[in-house]
Amino acid sequence: MPKAIKETKKPKAAKKATPMGEQVKSAAPVKKKAAVKKAAAPEIQRLRIRVAAYEHKLLDASVKQIMDTALRHGAQIRGPVPLPTEIKKYTVNRSTFIYKDSREQFEMRVHKRLIDIENPTPNLIEALTNLTLPSGVNIDVKML
């Protein structure tokens, strides 16, 4: 005679009471899958250059000079990407006392460009540091 196979019962989910008195079933614990290791892809180093200036013509000339230097050293370039122009407005009283409702407004516009250079070589970095750019051009360089 074959032996009787015992059926195993799954544990019932515990019921929790909510503040309003209703009963809600809690979810059964979820088993986590083993983490799958991904193959490590070679990281691409990137040199991110942000250039800012008050005059857009001066800014474009500086960006062109940076781009020419990078292309001369055989670098892969993305950009220049024009970023939004930052406008700072200042309001000044023209006069005091009776005519203080008369005001004058001034603004400063900061034009910005973004250039990404992928996998820069040491020769390229040295060439970029030796560039002489006009005054009034602000350069921000980051390694990503």
C-alpha cells in the first residue's frame, strides 16, 4: 500500500487592523533574486569645459580656439552647446526726493557654452592649459 503524501499548507498572511478597524491582508515576504554581476565596461573619461563671457563674439572666438586645439590633437568633441543666457537686472533711482519714481534699469548678460572632450590625452590637456584666452572669458574645467 502506498504511503499517504502529506500536503503542506502555506502559511496564511497575517491580518492587520487599520485605524478605522478594517482588516487588511499583509503581503507575503518576497524572495530576492541573486544579484547578477555585470561585465565592467571601460569607463569613458570626459573633460567638460564650461566657458562664460559677457560678450558673445569674444566667447565664440574663445570656443573656436579651444575646439581647434582639441581637433589638432585628434580628440573626439561634443559641442559647443549653447547654455541659457543668464540675465541679471538692476534697477536704480535716477533721482531722490520728488523724482524718486523715475528709475533706470541696467542688465548684465552672461553667455555660456559647454564643450565635452572624450578620452583626452595628456598632450591635449597640456595644450589646453597653455592656451592664452582673452580677459573677460571665464573657463571651468571638470573631469567626469
